[in-house]
Amino acid sequence: MNDLMIKASDVGKAFGDRQALDGVSIAVPRGTVLGLLGHNGAGKTTLVNVLTTMLPPDRGTAEVAGFDVVREAHQVRSRIGLTGQFAAVDEGLSGLDNLVLIARLLGASTREARARAAELLELFDLVDAAKRPSRTYSGGMRRRLDLAASLVGHPEVIFLDEPTTGLDPAARLGLWEVVERLVTDGTTVLLTTQYLDEADRLADSITVLAQGRVVATGTSAELKAQVGQRSVTVTLADRSDLPKAQEALERAGLHPVPAADTLTAPVTSSRELAVVVRALDEVGLEATELALGEPTLDDVYLTLAAHAA
Amino acid sequence: MTTTLTAPRTRWRGTDVFTQVLVLTQRSLRTLVSDPRMIVFSVLQPLVMLTLFSQIFASIANTPGFPTGVSYIDFLMPAILVNTAIQSALQAGVGLVTDMKNGVLARFRSLPIRVGSVLVARSLSDLVRTAAQLVLMMLFAIVIFGFSPAGGVGGVLAALALSLAVGWGLGWVFLAIASWLRNAELMQTVGFLAMFPLMFASSAYVPVGALPGWLQAVANVNPLTYAVDAARALCLAHPVTGVVSALTISAALGLVGWVFAVRGFRRPL
């Protein structure tokens, strides 16, 4: 039985001459969470837009809940929920009216719509504010209302596009708990994020996007193994020495990547700090600062870039 | 907790176009009712024009070329009605852009509803808003300025309906512009630049015969002249000639606007 709830094959999308998606393929089984990891501009939102039928792909095909996102957009739309980076609520309407509106548009009767809205307001702790215009809501309340709105139709697949950007830590934790409950209910979730810890906590599988391409796929553990445990960042007194230092580190078998006035190289163990110091010493350079960093999304990129080179 | 977030008891699969339009129209009107300041403020501008023009240009009624036995307010008011409807049409576009900006339309796009429903609902709710504005203006004119044209209640209501039709047709043009420009400030500027000169280079405020020659040429091909002339003829119980032209032009504008609005609106946000 084919139980993939999201299936994208070789999806491409260009804006002008910028290739936002360049042959992306993903597969998400029912009831699992795919974490889509990438920086701004990596193509995460474009992919979400294609999968939620908002943007037709230039090439490739995509199916959500078993329906083609281009030819069967209507069927897809009645089975998905979407929460974007900005709360998409009608500010002139109350929280209650916002949810009733969505339910009515999905095909609920007024009665059913009111019942579903009441249920969601309760779950998202918005009962007290239910009848106030949503323009009076705080940022956190708005995001909760937005998430509630995306759940009105009991969606089979939910797309969360950077749902925790701009949320305070408590609200972030609250959202994580909601996502975990969704999965318990059997919902399939595609979550985009810039934060490795978020993907780590929620996702069954992680796909890393960079410049519109899938650069890595795997579980959190698999990715971390691929990333290496840590990275070393070298700061020099004189930044004009950076090329010289880079050469030295490369000779020592590392893969340094230059930034504005630092060099960062992925390392497998802290012992490689010594390798760095020795390599610099050989060419007569001394680091003003040597920092050992825990793996971050940046390191995923750095490592993958190094592997590609 | 016993309720589940997503597991369905019944699954909704979307609804028919009629319900979509109804629900979406109700939604826009509800926003309007929740903040009636919009209606009040939107009649302020035509009210100011009515007040100023009825005083400043009152003596035009005594000049040759002006229809005899007609007071300036009775001459002016039909033009103010058309003007109010046109301003209101511009607001339809602004409203659409506002919805795009605050993300509501992004939400609608992820729902199983038709693009056209969203636009028709927007247009219908603006029709209701415009009607409210026109009635309000009419009451002001009757009570404060002594507007009592020869056409009587029937003529005035016909003029009001005509203005509404003209505003509705033009509203689609602004919805089309809105769905391509997607910027409220730009919309306002384009609308003002287009409509302000057209309003003056027409029969709205003075008889066309009183305009300089080159402006007469503009006024004679200006579609607004048809609309104003028709509304005025209805109010003043003059032989009605321009109604069919005015309605035809509005319908044509509406149709073109519809085609471009739907096309523009389909483009990704």
C-alpha cells in the first residue's frame, strides 16, 4: 500500500533567472513529521507554496494526500492546513468569526462551524478573547488563532512554514506540543524551520535544502553524524592573513570556509583543535580567538559544501 | 482531553460557489459593520465637495447655457452621486489590496474555493457599501441643501441606481488594477490621477458648453459625461438619452475588469 501523504518528484520553479527550486524530491509517509531545514532563500517557502497548490511548479510533479497539486488542486485544498510565517487572520473579525468563516467555506453548516470553532478556541486557550476583533490580539494569540484556523477542516496534512519564528520560548514550546498531538492523531506534518533543535525535537526525518536543492536527507541522528560533531572558528589579528591561513588548514586536511573575518572548519573531535593550532603555527600565524562550536544549521551547510567540493 | 485536533468526525469537502460568495460577502460586510467609521469618513469627501461647489458655483445657474429653471444644487447633486460611486469603486480596489497584505487572501487560497468567488464577494459587499453611501449623501443633500429636482422620488432613485451601476462597473476595473499592482498607495495615486481630471473634464460641475474648447472635446468623449448626463436627466425629468450608453459603457468596463481581475488575482501572492 502506498501510504505517502506528500510526494514530490523533481520539482523545479524559477523566478526570473533565479532557480528557487531545482529538482526537489521528497516523500513523507502518513503520520510522520518531515522537517525541512534551510536558510532564508533556500527554497523552503517556495516548496510549501507548490505543495499547497498556491504556486504551479515549472517542472516535476507533486502529490499531496494522493492528489496532484496542479490537476486536483481542489481535492488537495480540502485536505490540507497551512500556517505561514505571518498570521493570516482577518483582523476585522473576532477569533470566533474567523474560525466560523473558514469552516463555512470548507462546507460546514453554521451549526457545525460554530461547534468546531468553539472546540478550537478552547484548545488554543482563546475562549476569553473569542468575541474580540482579532486586531486587538497579541502576537502570540494571533499565531494561535492562525494555527487553529489551519486545523478547522480536520486536515490530513499540515504545512507549518516557520511556525515559531518570532515566538517567545514559552509560546514556541506550546506550539511544539500541539504539533506532537497532531502527529499522535495521525496527521502528517511538513514543518519548515531554520532551527536545528526544532527539527531535532519534532521531525522523524529531516531534509536540508540549499539553493533550491536537497543537499541531505535523513533522521536527526544520521544528519548529525554526517555533519560531524563540531566546528572550529578561527579569528585572526589581521584579516589579510585569512587566505594564507585557509591554505594552511587545507594542507592539514580540513575544509575551512571563509566568512567576513573568520574561518570556520568542521571537525570530528576536539582533538582537531590542536591540528588547527599546529597548521597555523607552521605558517607563522596566531589566532586571536579559537572557538569550538556545537553543530548548527550553518555546520550542516559547511559540511555539505565541503563534501560537494 | 477527549477532543482531537484533526481526527475527523465528518470531513468537509468544500462548498458550492453560491455559498462561497454568500459567506465571503457576509464576511466583508461584517467588517464594515464592526467599523462603521469607514462609511462615515468615505462620505466626508463628497460632502465637502457638495458644500463647496454648491456655494462657489451657485451663480453658474444664472449664466447663459445653463438649463433654465434649474437650481445649481439640483444640477450638481447627480454629478456628486456619480462621483461618490466612483470614489467608492476605488475603495473596492484598496480593500482587495488590504486583504492581500494582511494574509487573509493567502488563507483563502489554501481553501477549496474559487478565485472568482473572492472577487465577486468583494464586489458585492462594495456595492452594498456604495449604496449606503449614496443614500446617506442623498439625505444630506435633501435635508441641508434643499435638493428637490423635478424628477421626484422616482427620478432620484433611478439616478441613484444608475450611479451604483456605473460605480460597480468601474469597481471591477479597480479590482483588476488592484490584483496587478497589489499596493494600496499606488492604487490611490493611480485612481486619483485618473479620476480627478476626468471628473472635471466632464459635464459634472458646469455645462459642457461653458468649458474651454479643448476641454469640451475631452468632455464629449469622456465616459463620465455620459454617466453624469444620464443621472442628471433622470433627476431633472429631462428627456433621458444617455442611460443606455452609460450602462453599456459600465457593463463593458465591468467585463474587461472581470477578465483582468481574475487573471491578475490568479498570480501567486
